[in-house]
Amino acid sequence: MSIDVSVKAFEGPLDLLLSLIKEKQIDIYDIPIAEITAAYLEELKNMESSNYEVAAEFVVMAATLMEIKARMLLPKAKIEEEEEEEDPRTELVNKLLIYKQFKEAANFLKESFEDQSRVFARDTINRLLLEELKPDHDLRNLGVSISDLLGALRVVLEAKKEEEEILPVLPREKITIDEQINWLTLYMKEKRDLLFSDLFGVLKSKVLIVVTFMALLELVHKGTVSVRQSEDLEIYVSYIENGGESEEV
């Protein structure tokens, strides 16, 4: 009798860590580093024993966890000025929180696509949000939380849904992310500064809105546009002069 061993597929070490944190019901802001390190190493051992290729990035994360564990076991030095010592877990927690936001964004966009179009494969969305926009990338031009940005996107999609219900159904057009990156760059260069709702209000369909949203995130990463939230909670998109021109396309 053969025994089948099921090995979960993870998109990266942060994805594995999030899965373990959820499984063990751990507070992400107060990670018991010894417990999570042991669980992580056990998961890597299971991958290896199941002939699953363990990428270098998983090994690097294992080393990082063990380093954090070692630092937390060291006796805390007495600081004369009584300055509070930084928690060794802080950087890891920040990366996990950002990754979690982008993963939620990816899931939301996948759901938005499912009933709208089959032009794009699901992994296209994951690639853009979870690979090209990694947590350690520079996102300083995103002056609003991903959750607030997704909230604004939901409002636009709901408005478009109501509009589509009273209008005749149009043939689905094939849209690529690269096309929308080019369009959005030229459009923002002309308009300079726009409300998020006004920018996405000119788009014809929900599919086009979602693809353009992904293009927007890519342009934020490249430094071509910035996204900010005003004191009255309105979200604005602005063109950055000479932003991203040195980036390779």
C-alpha cells in the first residue's frame, strides 16, 4: 500500500510564514520566534523529504529566523540612557504585514476577474502583485494603505456594475497590462493630478478597471505616479515629472 504525501505549494517564504501564523493562530505583531522557527524548519524538512525543490529564498528565510531567535536569546545590554532596544522581529513583521496586504489585493483582483474575462490567467495577477511588487520594493509613492485603495476600487467597480446592468452588453475586448501602463502614463502626464474615482470613472468596463488598477500599482513601483490620501480621505493619483524614466521597460 502506497502512502501519498501532500505538500502545500507556497509562493515564497513569506507566504509559508503567513500560512504557519494562521494555522497556529499566532499574533502577527508578537510572533513567538522559537515556535515559528521550529515550525518553519519542519516544513522545509517535509518539502525536502517529498522531493520538493527548496528554493534559496526559503533557506535564506530560515537563516534569518535563526538569527532573530539567537538575538532574542542574548541577554539585553544595560543602556545607560535607558533607550528602548529595537525588537529583532520588527523588520520581519513589517514585511509580513505588507506581503499580507498585497496577497489580499491579489485575491480580490482574482475574484474580480473570474466572472468578467478569461483573457488573463490567474497567475498573471499573482506575478504582478506578489513577485514584481515584493514587500522589500520601494513603495514610497503609495501614500495610502492597500486596504483603503482596494476600498476605493470596490466603490468604482460597484458603480460600473450598476451602469452595466442598464446598458447593452458590449463585446469583451482583449486588454493587456502593458497597454494600460502605456495609456495610464500618457493620460496622467496630460492630467497631472486626478481623483482616483475620476481616473477610473472614464473606463468602460470592470475588466478594464481591474487591469488598469494593476497597471497603476506597477507605475507606483516604477515611480511614474504617486497615490496619496487627503485629510478628507479622498484618494488622488498624481504624475511624477521625470519619474521612472530611467527604469527599463
